[in-house]
Amino acid sequence: MEKVGILVVSYGSREVAMVDAFTRSTEYNTELYVADKQLNPFNLRNSTKHVVIPDLNINEISKFAEANKDRIDFGIVGPEKPIIEGIRDLIEKKTGIPMICPTKEYAIEESKVQQRLLFQKIVPSVNPRFKIYDPKDYKNTSEVKKAVYDWLDTLDNQAVVKPDKPAAGKGVGVWGDHFSNREQLFEHFLSNYQYGSVIIEEKIEGEESSFQAFCDGKHLVPLPDTRDYKRAFDGDKGPNTGGMGSYKSTGYVLPFLTRDERAREEEIVTRIFEKWKTTAEDKTALRGVPLYVAFMHTGKGSKILENNSRPGDPEIINVLPIMKDDLVDVCYRILEGNLTRIALEEAATVVTYEAPPNYGGYADAFPSLVNPEEVDKPVDLKKAYALSKKYGDKIRVYPGSMELRGNGTFALKSRAVCVVGVGEDIQAARQISLEGVAAIKGGALWHRTDVASEQHIESSIKHMDALRREK
């Protein structure tokens, strides 16, 4: 078997799923060089060399790559921060190792303003109504406040406030969720405005889907739609999180969408890609997953909530376990510029995340459900892994925000571990995922119990039917 060295820049379970796919290669003898946010037990066990870089500093990652460049054939990046900061540009310049992720210039996730303006130029119908507030355009707080309130009059207050840059101020705020009057909205606005431009756009009602596509710079290869569960608690309650779970159906279309609506997604993203790539001098600049799009389906057309420049977490975890193609081969085709298709099993997948009590406001919302004696205890994954004897490749256990210490594996502050179930339909996959989650002990971990439930999916179907009738 041909030996191949791969650099993996890792944050959590998304990259563990990549590591798992690489180690399952039947065509290559893989050596993995993992630059990790924490001492992840799965990555440590499956890597040739492993280094912990808690802040994922691109200069430190580059040094790790340079020290091993004679054994690394290519690299792949999952988390957004290093991509936005230009990890590809830096490593390729310093080491010559080809990297699979967009260049810094095309990491459009860095700017929500840039996204809106790009979409406005290429396919304006996907944008909600929006206005951009740039501090350079206003003399003082009173002036910008009047402009904001005038826009709120137009939107009847049904607004979403978004900072231009990721993680600025209080982040995204939604009318009815984060504020219920103009004073609260403007306070939220100012927390972001002090760091730069802010967008206020109309709040859109509908059903959300996640669209992802692999790209070699020239070709876009769409992946199946997935449904992410952003809210922390059952019934879509609580604060937004990084995603408490997700599901995909057996094919490419989610149960609440029509084939035409899925085709419209592909048409929109392809139009954006084909126009966008013409602006790149480097025709490989967009390779990786440059378009991971959050769509909102309104019944009167599809809108784009935002775009990201990397694989989705958890959404890519729904796809990697059912790829028929060897992921190493897929990466080589991306680098060679001849990726035109990816073969997948006809299977449904469900991802359920477990998180510690300090994540998503769980301990504050449900204090009686948190056993304080369990909080700082090690997390035991052995029984979850043992389910592979029963289910084989239909179950995957991917630790994320967990670190190995001398006396065990411990959950950190973010989503700790996810379990993927693979089945002939969504409910079969869900049952496997939940059985795996139930087998995980310690750390007082918790999860949403309604990810991919029949009730939740039926609610989405009925909602979309009602929205279509309103046309």
C-alpha cells in the first residue's frame, strides 16, 4: 500500500470524523500529523505525531508542518479560525505542503458584509432585506441610532443584528429571542458596532437546511442536505449553540423539502461559485469547502442566512461515515483539480452531541438535572465503543472537546462527544445514535433528545406545507 502523510488541523469531533475516515482507508497506509486544540484521545491514538496548540495559532501550526514536511503529502483544515487567518497561504509559502481549504482572500466567513455584497451582485433574491452600518458613515451614537430606528420602522422591528466579523461583541441577535424592544436591540447593536460594521436584516420565517459542497477550485461537488439543531434544548428552546446534532435522509433531499427546492439550492450555490471563481487569480483558491450555506426556505423562495468557508460541524459528520470513495483519493482529486463526483451509500445518518453542564446554559436552565458529583468525573466511552460489536460500521463515537489526562478522559467546555448512527432510514439511524449516547457515562453530560425525532420532522413538513400555501 502507498504511504501518505496527512496534516490535520483539528478543533473537535468534525476533525475526528476526518481522522477516522483517513484511518479507514483501504488503499493507503496513512500517517496522520495532527495539530489539535486539545489532547483529544481519538486523535492521539490514531496519529503518527500529535501536537496540542490550544489557540490554533497558525504560526505554531506552520512550525509543526515544517518540522514534518518531508513526511507530509498534504494538509486539511476543519476549524474556521485558522482558515480566516490564512493558514493555507502561510503553510504553502513556508513548506510547499498543499493545503485543502480556501485561501485567506476567499475565506468569506470572515465578513458577513462581504457575503451580503457578493450575493447581492450575483443572486440578489437570496438576500433578505438588509442595511449595513459602518462606523465611518456616522458622526455619533445619536445619528446611528436614528438610522437604526428608521430601518426598524420599515421592518416592523422584526430584525436580526449581525456583526461583520465573527465573535464580535454579543454576536448575532434576533428579535424575540435576544431582545424584545428597541432599547435592548440597540444595546446589542452597540456591543457589536464598537468593533466595526454591523448588518441589520429582516427576520425570516421558514425551515433551515445546510448545504455543503467539496471543491477543487474548478468544480463544485454538492453533498446531501442536512438539518442542524442550533438551539440548546428540546423543542428548539434556549440559546444558539455550535449545533447539538443533525440528520440527513437516505438521499440528498431533506423530508420537508421538495426535489425542486433542493435543485434550487444547487442552482443558487453554483451561480455564486461560477461567478466568484472568475475573480481568483489562483484557480485553486476555493478548494476545500468554500460554500457551506445555511438556507432558510420560506415557501416564497430560498434565502441565505450565512455562508461558511469550511466543513460544517456537525453537518459534515453526517456525510463522512457513508462515503464510498476513499477520503484520501477524494483529497488527491481536489488537489489535482479533477473532482467531479463523490459516491455515497444510500443511508440516513443522525448525529447527537453530548455536552457538559456549563455549555448552552444547561446548568442554569435545569439545575436539578445536574448531578454535581458527576461534573468533574472522567467520561467513560468504552460501552459506547463496544456497540460496534452490535452495529459494526453503523455507529461512530467521536470525542470532541475532551482531553486525555493521567487519570482518564475529561470533558472540557464545549460539545464533548458525538455519536453517529447510520441506518436505512432516519429513525433507524436515530435509534443507534441515541443508544450510543446513553452508553456514555460520567461528566454529567447532557444532550437534546429530539434530534431527528418523528415529531420534529413532521412539524417541519407541516410548516413548509403551510408556507407554500401562503404563496
